[in-house]
Amino acid sequence: MRAFEPLFICRDKLCNPTLGAMQAPADETLIGQIARGDRLAMQVLFSRHHVRIYRFVLRVVRDEMAAEDVIGEVFLDVWRQASRFEGRSAVSTWLMAIARFKALSFLRKRRDDALDEQAAESIEEPSDDPELTVAKQDKGEKLRACLAGLSREHREIIDLVYYHEKSVEEVALIVGIPENTVKTRMFYARKKLGELCRMAGLDRGWP
Amino acid sequence: MTTEPQDIAPQDFAFTEIEALLPWYGAGTLRRRERQRVAAALRDDPALARRADLVREEHAETIRLNETLGAPSPRVAARLMAAIDTEMLAAQRAAAPGAVARWLTGAFASLSPRTLAVAASFATLAIALQAFMLLDVFTKPSGSVPSAGPGATRLHGTTAMVRFARQASAAEITNFLHTYQATLVDGPTPGGLYRVKLAMSSLAKEELGRVVQRMRQDRVVEFAEADE
């Protein structure tokens, strides 16, 4: 068993493993260009972030068409509001915060909002029910089924931390909660995940 | 809504600062000081290290789960850029009257009083002439009014020639014009073409080309061409 080590140590722009040091313009540079009406900069920013933003929104709204509409609105907002970006957070964090606001607005507008917000905690969707779907699956599949069965808030924080690699501070900015609440919510999300796994016959020994 | 204590450590199972930081440690998103604290705790506490393995599993499966979600269709980008083009057109249109006013102010300011008086006389004469021509047009029988057609009306600003699809409804055409912030200024010609005004100012050739290209993809439009 290998030692438990963080995946990336350096989160500085100059050592971003995906972009390289001096090749692509930084997101902040692109935002400045967009604020001056640069259409090409907008295309670059869109191509760089739209898939992750789409996946983040899709996990919230659970509707592909709606997720596409929402990300269109997100980037149109970026086009309109680029001059107001103050650089207090990373551009990707700013995008996530806009996306989250738009996605939740969409959910509020949707008629079955109450089901999503209230009942997701206790009623898993049929396709996500770990007891029904994971009986013959391997451990990874079981775990993924249980991740999908979490409530919206728990899915959101787990995605932000593990998939979008957001720090405690960044999650606090995106979700709009204090940093200590971020840690507590993540802890509870993991606890709930453990319970769902146990229900699905996958006892991970914690909590 | 998920209910959970905001900052309170639950009593039914161990909640510690180090335990809570494990997910960020695994993702590599902790500050150096916290990272060192967690690393030291992992070295000293085998039980914590075992729980850290669970974090690694969750991390990997969360990534796998998200990667199965696919990507949005290309039409998202197309719609976004169309919306941006429309906003750029609208902004240029809004800016145009201001630019004309500034130019006029500057031009008049540079003229001497005598020149201004002469120019005003010519302007009065021109207005009287236009009034006479309009009177002439409106007093003629309606059948003798010249029909519109390409070249019949030359306009300032940017225009395009468009033929709408036969099945396009009035509402769809109105919606199309609204989308492009366009106005019908001429037509139809015998070929069913309309001249639509896209901007008060002259758009760059490439930009006009992009707008016309996008118009052609609209199902309401059968034909679109820049009005050179």
C-alpha cells in the first residue's frame, strides 16, 4: 500500500501541471481582455472551463439540457461582468460561484424544487438507490452509486473538494458559508457516504 | 436541506481538525502549514492513516463519477457566441449616436460665425427642397410610387439582404429581428428579399461576415448576404 500523499503540492499558476509555465494566458489575463470586448479571449476561457462547469452544474440540476442552458448563462454573465472581476479569488472559483447561483436559481424555478431540496436527504432517486443498484457491482461501482445517492449539498461539497480541487477557502467562497462549516459539512457528507455504503453492503469501517 | 451542526464537533464519532482536513490533504489543496500538520499526524497515528485510505478511494471514485458525465454539446458555444455578437451589435448601435453628436459638436465648433451663417442658409434651402419632394411623392397616385429593390435605398450603417423562409411566421420573423437587433428598412424585392439594418455604424467586414453566417443558420432565413 502506497503512502497517503497529496496529488498536487503546488497550486501556483506558474507550476500548473495542465497549462505549463509560459504557454497559455492566465485566466486573469483573459478576463481583462474580455472586459475590453475581446471575443477571442472569451472563446479561450470558455473552452478552458466549460466542461468542468457543465459537470458541476449537471450534478446540481440533474438535467443535461438545463445544465447547458445554465452554463450558457454563466459565460454570458462573465462577458457582461468581466470588468467587475476584482481578482480576489481564482477565476475558476468565480465561475463556480456564478454557476452555483444560476443552478440553484434554476432549481428554485422548477416546480419540483421541493422534492430536490427537501427529500433528497432521505429519498434517493430510483436510479441512485444504492440498495437496488449495487448488489452485484464491484467496490468502485458501489462507491460511485452511493456518491450519486447523496443529497445535493453533500454531492456539491464532495465534488468541489475532490473533483474541482477547491481549497477550504475557495469552497467557502463558492458556497457562501464559513470555512469551519465547510469542514464540518464535508465531514458529514463523508459520514453519510459511509452510511449509504454500509446500507449497500460495503462496510468501509468508518464512521 | 441538509441539517448539520455548523461548527460543533459531533459526539457520536470522533471529529478532529486533522480528520476534517484529510480530504483537502488528499486533494493537495491545503496550505503548507496545515499540510505539514496532517502529514505529521498520519506518521504518528496508524488508525488515521487507514482512514486516509478511505479518502483516497472517495477521491478516485468522485473523479470517475464526474468523468462519466460527458461534455456539453457544441451548440452551447454557438448560442453563447451568437448572444455575444448580438450584445456587441447593440452596444455599437447605442454608441453610434454619441459618436455622431461628438463629431458634429467638434465640426461646428471649428467654424467661424460667417461660415456657420452660410451653412445654415444652405441647410434651410435643403430642408425646403426635401419638403417639396415629399409633397410631390404624396400627391401622386399610389401606383406611381417607385417599388423598392436592391440598390433602391442606400442607407448609412450596416445592412444585409435577407429572404425569409416561406413557413416562417410573423412571430418568428419578429423574434429573429429582435435577436439581431435588426430593423426592416426595405423590400420586398420581386425575389422576396428584404434589406435589414444591423447597425447604425459600419461594422468590420469580418464581423459582418460572422453575423451573416449566423443568420444563414437560422431556420427562419432562406438566404442572407451582406449588403456591400
